[in-house]
Amino acid sequence: MSDRLSRVVDNYERHLRLGEAGRLSESEIRARVEHYGMAAVMEDRVLNEVRLVLGSAGVPTMFFPYYHAFSRELGRLTREETSLVTLQTETSWRVTKWVTRGLERSVLLAIARDVFNIPVDSSPVVPPDQ
């Protein structure tokens, strides 16, 4: 774990110990800190991989937060227990959503394929009316 991540996790633990989440036992604090640390490491890994994709595609850094928001959506999708077909469909809908917001389809597809290993079709998909 990097120094930055260690500081973030230590800060989280300090807040728990100060009672910001209510009264917790020592074992609950340790379990929460461990879970938070694993999530922080995973998020950092994804963020670094997305940065590599964005850098190789020549995306200006001012657009990075929007692509990172897309990657967080895909991260939530991949943590859900769904079938591959559902995952692909949901990913295609999100790609279409972010393309309408001005992002590049090819870069979004590269993030889905290269970072999250989601095989997606490059054709646009229109989400159903809700």
C-alpha cells in the first residue's frame, strides 16, 4: 500500500475511533478498516489503469474526472452478481450515456475492455424508457 493510501486508511480509522460512526467495538473497527483498506487499494488500481488508457488515447487531463466517473459506474456493475449478458448490456447503456455527455466511445470501450475485462460491442445501444 502506498504512503498516500496508508494515510487515507489511517485517517478513516481515526474517525472511527473518535466515534463518528457511533460506538463500535475494537473488532468492528478492525473489520471496517480492513474492508476500507482493500476497497481503497482496488480503487487506486482501477484509477491508475484508467489513467494509462486515457494517456495512451491522448485524452486531455481536464476530461479525466468524467472518465473516472464512468469507471466507478463500471466498478459498481462488476461487483454485482449478474450474468455476463446483463453486464454487457448495462455497460453498453452506460457507454451510450457517457457518449451523449461528450466522451469518446472508443476510449470508454477501451476502459471497459482493458480495465474491467468486459467484452462489449462497439455499436450504440439505446436504453429502454424508464
